[in-house]
Amino acid sequence: MQVPDGLHYSTDHEWVRQEGDKLRIGITDYAQDALGDVVFVSLPEIGAHVDAQGVLGEVESTKSVSEIYAPVAGEVVAVNASLSQAPEQLNSDPYGEGWICEIAPTDPDAVAGLLDAAGYSELIAS
């Protein structure tokens, strides 16, 4: 499983990348592997306010339907619309083209409460 350094991770298997004053969010390699082949992604609406651990959307795979949770509170400022036509990007490139949305966080320091790569690696190993 890939667990890139320089990202923050939630215990719900989302990753967060700081991009200026926004946070780009996706699901981890571990999560996409557990889901199997992704066939549909329900994205949040731009402008929606999300609470930390609130539902951002859903991922439907050949195995199940799973909710995507917001690792931090804030406003959705961008979504990866290409996932509507190519949801398999969550499987093929979870840390790149498979990103889900960007959030302008309510608290810029909220990522401090998330796991680093070493902490997330420990979580998925247990």
C-alpha cells in the first residue's frame, strides 16, 4: 500500500494535501483497494459547508457503497468533476487524478489533528 509522506490522513481513510489556503482531499490507496473496482462517485456540491467527520459523498464499487467523510470542517470550493465520467481514477491514481474535492478549512490548523504517514501506516497495519 502506498502511504506518501507529506500528506495528512484520517482514521476513516481519507488523505489531505495542503494546497495554499485550501485542502485537497481523496481516499487512500488502502481504502480504494478495500473497495475494489470503483464504478460511481457521488461528489459534494461546491459551496456546501461540511463538518469534520461529516459525509462528503459516496463511493460505489463492485463490492459495496461507502461514505466519504470530511477530515476537517470547511466549505467545499472545488470538486473533481472528471470522476463523474471516470470513477476508476480513484483506483488507478488515488493520490493524483483521483482526488475528490477541495475544502477551504474553517480552522487552518485543523490538519494538525490528523495522522502523518507513519501514524496512518501503523493504523492500517493493525
